[in-house]
Amino acid sequence: MPAELISGTKVAEEIREELKVKVAELKKKGITPGLVMVRVGEDPASVSYVSGKTKASEEIGIHSETIVFPEQTTEQELLHKVEQLNKDPKFHGILVQLPLPKHIDADKVLNLINPQKDVDGFHPINVGKLLIGEPYFMPCTPHGVQELLVRSGNSPEGKHVVICGRSNIVGKPVMAILIQKKKGANATVTMVHTGTKNMAEVVRQADIVIAAMGSPKAITADMVREGAVVIDVGVNRVADATKKSGFRLVGDTDFDTIKEKAKAITPVPGGVGPMTITMLMQNTVRAAEMQAKSH
Ligand code: GUN
């Protein structure tokens, strides 16, 4: 039987409706959640992500602004801007879109963001709090993966989850979230990466596969157990002359063959992508609520 499709678009819509209610309540108290995004250069994927976040903000009632710097901006200029934004009460959340140009030390920039405004959850304080099970902001894509699993009736509790890929923005934080002794987590987690010798064999043992290695169609049907749940975090642009844009998006899994074998799978696009943006909206609303309390 073909796999059930886990629609990130649908789950994201459900969460956005919940957020609209929260934003309306905040506005009654005179607070409009504010998000500022900083983009450096014109990387097409970054332009597209930031515009998606702007649209989502508008839909939910969050005030958003985007500051665009040219590619040759210096690290100093960017650091100065972050300092200003840290102090600006209009913005409850600050997001610096990655990747940054090579001449800028991204860690230095991310580490300067006030952890209480770090809606991406990338600051080392927030990474540490997540690992010890006291999250302040959960990073958006990993939290989106958890919400997708739980809200689609595939809770990871007690399941064997195999995470493919050990990046700081997806693989490692997904692990930190799913190993906690908490509702919607409490999974047995294995991680495979480029240093793993018998990757296919390990992935075949998974009840839930999370593909986040950034490699088009790297997870193939022979690596997936019959009846497994597959979450595809990959967003890879591959050339396609039949498309107006000249490319199409494919995930890290071979969707067409895996869907004949898996219990459930997320599509690309329309899976994890809309969830990432929605969890950013949730973090921004939460930032506004918490900053209102501390004033
Ligand atoms: N680039 C790719 N994913 C992300 C993300 O989640 N946040 C930021 N800031 N940049 C990204």
C-alpha cells in the first residue's frame, strides 16, 4: 500500500491558526510581535527563504522587516547592526539568514545575538539549554520535524529514530530534542553520518528515518524498512530544463520508490519546509510574550 503523505503545509496551517489567536491577544495588550531578518548578498535560496518568512509574518500579524546588506559588507558592519537590533524594542526576534559570505565569521555574528531574541535557536546558550532539556527557543527545522511526527500521529515515543546527517542546524538538534524524557520525544536515537561504515544496515533498523544530510536522493528504498516513517529535511536544487526556473527541488530521499514501502513520508516541497517557517513564527510570538513579561 502506498505511504500516507505527511503534509507539512496542512500541519503548518493548523499551527498558524493557533498563532493568529495568540497574536490577536498580544495586540489587545498593545504588543505587536516584531521579527527582523538580516540577509547578506543575493543567494537565490536565501532570497526565497526570507520572502517566505515575510509572507508568513504578514499572514499571522507579526511585524517583519528585512535588512539587506551587499555581498561585500564587512564583518564589523554586520556585528554593529546586530548590536543595534539587540537594543531595539520593536524587534522581539532577530534572524541572520545563513549562509553568510566566506569573509564573515558566522559564529561570531550568531554569538552576538541576544539569546532572548535568538528565534533561530542557534546561540550556544540556546543550544546548551536544548541539550539539557530546558529549551528557551527550539531551532525551527528540528522542532518542525518533531511537531510533524506528533501531529501526524507518528509520535517518536519509544521508537527507534535514525537521523542521517550531523549538522548543527538539523541533525544534532533533532537528536537533542528526541532523546529528552518528555512527551513527544523519549525516542531511541541513532545518528549516521559520513563516518558511518554500515549506513544502509543501520537505517534499515529505523522505525523513523530523518534524512538531513543535504544530498539529493541519498536515502533509497532498499535502506528503508517496510512500514517505516520517513521525514525528509533535504531541499536540493537540481537542474530541470522543463521548469521555468531551470531547476526543481528534490529531497534527501528517493520519494518515488520509498513511498511504495514506507508507512508515511513527507513530500519535498510541502513537507518540512512550511514547518520551519511556522516554528520561526511560533518562536517570535513566544519571544514577544516573554519579553512582555520581563518588562
Ligand atoms: N539557512 C538555512 N536554514 C536556515 C535557518 O533555519 N535559519 C537561518 N537563519 N538560516 C538558514
